[in-house]
Amino acid sequence: MENARISLFQLFTLLVFFIVGTTVMFPLASDAKQAAWVAVLFAMLGGIALFELYQYLYRQYPDLLFADYTKRILGKYVGTIIGISYTVFFLYGAARDVRDGMELLSLKFSETPITFLGGLLILVIMYGLYMGIEVISRCSEILFVILLGMGILFAVFVFVSGIVKLENLLPILEPGWKTIISTAMKESWMAPFGEVVCFTVIFPYLNRANGQLRVGLGGVIAGGLFLAFAHALTIAVIGSRARDNAISPLLKMVQQVNVGDFIQRLDSFFMIWLIINDFFKITIFMYAAVMCGTTLLKISKNVLILPMGAVVLCTSIFFADSYAAHMEQSDFVLKNIYPIFGAYIPVLLCVVLYIRRKFGEY
């Protein structure tokens, strides 16, 4: 572990950045059509339950990182395998989000090779990892206020422009409760709420023992409510069909802002807003991977930053040869892979821990 401490407010800001992250860029819960924002709210309820689960595990081992207490609970060999698996999972999650950022940047820099864009993004992230979690958290604390203000301004400009059509949200429940709940569980539960398992690596750095659950749940709820609002507003402006077919529907919405023929063309500013969110999500994913690797290999985190950065960049480029393939792969992993790491294994750890304590083996 690093010799570092972060505050509860910094945890809150990191959680909000992480949950909003890339999830705000792309059409989340598209199967629910105009009720996508309702599906996000249901997914948030599942996210609250998952966060309480991660907090429970942390409270049993407040001074240990995730890869350490998996060995305590499941034994050295099985726990090590689980730790390695999570390291790979975190690296893959980071690679997916790097690719999301590359696809977004390519909309504005179409003549620039996508590899170069990804390389620049990874370089900045590796520098942040080198500086450590305390510096990353301080940056999130500062930028949170700025980005919150920008987000409020963007929303105000959208409403003042007169482009919001609330009828696009109606009838809200047309897809049906079964479709809405199914979409929440299959698409928007794991991304982003199941990905919050990354924070099991960050919890031990908190400088206060009290209030962690309350502040953490506040971050999950704030991030979830923002996502629901952002997707509802996007649907109200461009419609559910256009939203589902757009690479970045939120950016498409902002491009329509026009206040008195004076305030317009805000997409460049909004691109910065989106990339900063993406930066924090990738950084947290990679930090979780680096610290798991450090725990397993018993080496300095700085030794792993460069090779893991290279792995993330190469994976983001070569695992999908197009945006369509990237999104198709995303659909598969969200439904089949993410639940294993976001829910099933943490539940297994809790069950094994309970059984071992009940029968006096712990």
C-alpha cells in the first residue's frame, strides 16, 4: 500500500466521476427506449446493494487491499488466482474506457490516428498513477467543482435554447416493466455500478473510519441520479431513436444549443468535460490493477505502471477493429463477464467468510 490518505469528500468526487465516466457518453440502456433513464434508476438501486457489499468486505479487513483479503478468505492459492483475475479484469475495464475516449476524440480529430490519441491519454494517466492516489484524489476534488458548474451551465443552455421536447419521453412506460427491469439488470447495472468494485482498492486509504458508507452511498446515488437526468434530457432533445444510433448522443444534444445566436458551438467545451470524466474512470481502473499487481508480486507500483499502461493501450486498439465491434463486445461482457467480478465473486467471499466464522475456522 501507498503511504497516503484521502478524505471522504474526495471519495465522493471519485465515485461520481467514476460512475458518470464513459457511461454518460454512449446510449446506456438503449433497449428501454424512452424509459432508459428509468432503467438507470433501477440499476442504481442494484448499485447501492453492491456498494454495501463492497463496504462489508472492507470493514472486515480495513487495513488490507482486495487482493490481500481474497487470500485470507479463500486460501493462498485460490485467493491468488482470484487476485490475478481481478487484475486482468481491471486492465480490461481500463482498456475499454480508453477505447471509448479514443472514439470520442476521433469525432473532433478525425485526421489524427486513433493510436496517437490513445497514447496521449495513457501518458497522462500513467503520470497520475506515478504521483499516487492522494494526488489523483486532490485533482478530483478541485475539478469536481469546476465540472459540476459546467454541467449545470450546459443544462441551463439546453433548456434556454428551447430544444427540449418532453413529449419525446412519453409514454414513459411504453416498453413495459419487464423490459425496463431486464435492461437495468443486463446493461446498466454492471456498467457503471458493478465496476465500483475497483474502490475496494481505495477504501483502505480513507482518513476517517466513520461516515464511509454514508458518503460512499451518497456518491453512488449522486452519480446515478446525474446519469438518469443526462439520459432523460438527451432523449427529450433528440429522441430515443436518434440517441440509440448516435456515437455520443450527449455531444449531439449539446451541438444543438443556440442561445440568441450568441451562445452556440459548445461541443468543444463539452468534449473537455467528457474526457476529464473518462480520465478519472480509466485512472481508477488502472490504479486498482496496479495495486492488485503490487500486492500479488510484492513489488513497487511504479514498476508496473509502464507495462500495464502498454497492455491497456494495445488492448484498447486491437481487441476491436471498429466502433461497431467495440459496442458488440461491450454488450457481451456486460451481460456475461462483468457480473462475475462485480457481484458473484464478492457474494462468494461473503458466504465463505460467514461459513468459516460460523464453524470456527476463522
